[in-house]
Amino acid sequence: MKKIALHWKILIGMVLGIIFGFIMNTVDGGKSFVGDWIAPFGKIFINLLKLIAVPLILASLIKGVSDLKDISKIKSMGLRTIGIYIGTTVVAIIIGLSIVNVVKPGNGMPQDTIEKIKLKYENDAGVTDKLVKASAQKDAGPLQALVDIFPSNIFQSFAEASMLQVIFFALFVGICLLLIGEKKAKPLIDFFDSLNEVVMKMVDLIMLFAPYAVFALLANVIIAFDDTEILLKLLYYALCVVGGLIVMIGFYMLLVSVFTKKSPLWFIKQLSPAQLLAFSTSSSAATLPVTMERVEEHLGVDKEVSGFVLPVGATVNMDGTSLYQGIAAVFIMQVIWPEGLTFGNQLVIVATALLASIGSAAVPSAGMVMLVIVLESIGFPAELLPIGLALIFAVDRPLDMCRTVVNVTGDATVSMLVAKSLDKLHDPKPKEWDDHYDEVK
């Protein structure tokens, strides 16, 4: 009997989780049952993915850099990676602004709906938390993002999963391995090569649990929706965001088809387990180990490319989030600050959303923190900020799940483009968790 492909198992788990969540929403004690007995399994899964993220980045990048044998190749790969990431982010913001200006989802929203949303969410702890985080990020110095790249204690960076600091350390170690000569470097290179293989095998084993984990994650998300009326009122806005994200994925498929000569449908099929996990977890960082496994083994990107491009992308490449910011900022202005809808302000939105995406954390709802910074950059009245966030807060989580899919897809696309340009794209060689099981059972 033919085995069901992993992406179909995950998809089945997602659908069943959504159905189960809706059923539990109608049962007395259903929410507490899901929170107490179902949700913890989703948290365990995310913890396992986060557990292996840092050692995977460390091992993969150090081994990759040391294999380059030429320091100048690091510069070439870095410039191409950052350049393409900036280009795709600008395209994403322009797509978002184009859609929201044509559709105008905020025009004509009833005043009673605005008041109801304001009363329900304006003083919500989640909204307040985003305002506080945005304020702290805004108060940091102009070069703080640069300072944050350089760790003072690498073990603290490992513990906090500070991706850019881990990437810097791995690059630093890899370059030093090149400089001390092949003979002296070989023992450490062999160690990290072996560590990389072990962690990738961990990914294979963790993914066996993925269908059950996404069931738990989706069921927990569904029970959080307790006001379907407000959700329906914001459906027009949500559809604009989802439509823009679909267009962006189409753009990625076009890039893959044109520049790598690979089938775009094949690309999506091979990446789909990572995309489905991105949807379930709302976190590019948590999904990173799976993204790296799919890109290396199923899309054929060499480790030295994926080990650099993907961790950097999980931190600085937020195409889906940037697209959402363009739509969300203009939607909020259409509803409560129409006089701010000038062409100049929209140009500022493009620039600020691009810069904000570089400093954003790869965690759930980071886009809302960035949105506050974008709105403040165009002079949005401070007293209206809580109302603006309240307007979109109810649908932020499902949209966050969707935009994380685009973020991960963008990372994988850029890794393929960079690999192709460096002649580091080869035929895929997938590995299974039980490849060597017969040897040890």
C-alpha cells in the first residue's frame, strides 16, 4: 500500500483540527478541554523545532562556509542574498498598496461597527503589548539593529535563539577555519558535518509528529475566535490581505520558473510541508529547521547556500508581513484618518515597511509591532493608534498565519535563486528517517 505523502497528512491534520475546534466552541467546557489536553501537544512540537534551530544553523553554516574554500565567495553570496531579499520585499509592499488602493476595503465601514471593535479591543492586553514593544523599538538608536548583530555572550545568544548573532558567530568561525588551513580545520569541520547530519535526522523524526501537532495548533487557534460578527465585518479587509499574499506566491513561482527552469508546481509541492507548518505555527523561526530540510533535500540547494540564506531570511525577509503592513496601514487610514491618504505618505510606507522588516523578529504577530512603527512614520495621530490596532486585531492571528507562509516561501525562493546563480543547485536527494534503521534495529 502506497504511503500517504507528508504534506497530505499535515493537511488532513489541519482540517480535522479546524473542525474539532469549531465543535469544541459549541460544547460546554470545550475551550478548557482543548486548552488543557490538546494545545500542549502543539507547544511540545514547536519547542522541539526551536530546540534544533540553533544547532542546525550553527552546524550547517560553519560547514557551508568552510566548504567554500574561498572567502570572496561569502561576499558574493551575501550581496546577492540581501539584494534579492530587498527586491522581493519592495515588490510585496507595492502589491499590497496597489490592492488596498483599488479595492478600498475601509471605505464605508459602519460607525457602529467601528465603535464595537473599539470597545472590545482598544484596551486589550494584546494591543497594549504591541504598542509598548513598538515604542521600545522606536526609542532604540539608529544603529541599534547593527549593534544587536554582535553578541557579547554567544551562549546567551544560543539560549535566546538570537538568529543574527548565531549567524554572525557561525560565519566568524567558518571564516577562521578557512584561515587556519585545511589540516588543522579538518577535525572541527568533520564534527560540524556530523552534527548537521544528526540534526537533520532529528528534523525527520520530529516531522513524524507534525500531522498530530498541527491538529492541536489549529484547534487551539479556532477556540480563540469568540466574536464571529466582527470577523465577518472585517472579511473584506482580510480578503485583500489574503489576495495579495496569493499574488506574491504567484510572483515567487514565476521567479522559480524563469530563473531556475524548475516547475513552479513542483516547487510548491516539495516545499508544502514547511508552508503548512508555517501556517500552523505563525513563526518563520520555528519552521526554519523544516524549511532547511525541504530546501536542501527536496529542492536541491547546497548546504553552504541554504545554511546562510535561510537563517538570514527568517530574520530579515518578511515579504508577507511587509505586504500586510501596506494594506493594514492604508485600511486603518481609510477608516479613521482619511486625510492622511496622500501619495507622499504611501511612499514613506514603502520605505519604512522595508526598513522595519529587517529588524523584525521571526515570531508570531511581530508584524503588528512593525505596523505601529510604519503608522508613526507618516504622522498618524498617537491617540488613534490603539483604535487603529483594535480595528484589525480580531483577524490578526489568521492573517499572521497566512503571511508567515509567504515569508517562508520567499526564503526558499531566494535560496534557489542564489544557489542557481552560484551553480549550487543540484538534483534533490531526499532522506528518510529510517534510511539506516535496518543497521541498528
